[in-house]
Amino acid sequence: MWKDLNVECEFYIEDAYRNWQKHYWPGAHIGISSGEPNMSDYTLILSSPERDNSTIVFGGEIYTGWLTHWGEK
């Protein structure tokens, strides 16, 4: 939608490793939301011929533990 409206900015997609190719378009940066870092996922994406070499691959969601809700122990 943003591209159709000619919005000019840096774009990224964020998804689990197994889904990034479904939503990727050339030029979009790639955020992996695996919950915890898995370096082999990043390595596979970096070496993928489908990825534009000018894009950044980053951890979109990395947790040091699981989330808690306000007031929980």
C-alpha cells in the first residue's frame, strides 16, 4: 500500500524465519521475529539469492525471557 502511494522511506518486513520470503520485496530490510536469536537463520537469509544485497537483516524481536503482564510476579 505504501509503495502504491509512492511513499519514499526505508521499509522493512518482520516475520518468523520460515515466512520472510512470502512477504519480502527487493529493497526492504528483513527483521526476524523468532523470539530468540538463531544465527543459522540469519546466515541463510544473508546468503539467499532472493535478498537484495543492500538490505539489512536484523533481530526484529529478541527476548531475554518471556513477557509478563503488569502486576505479575
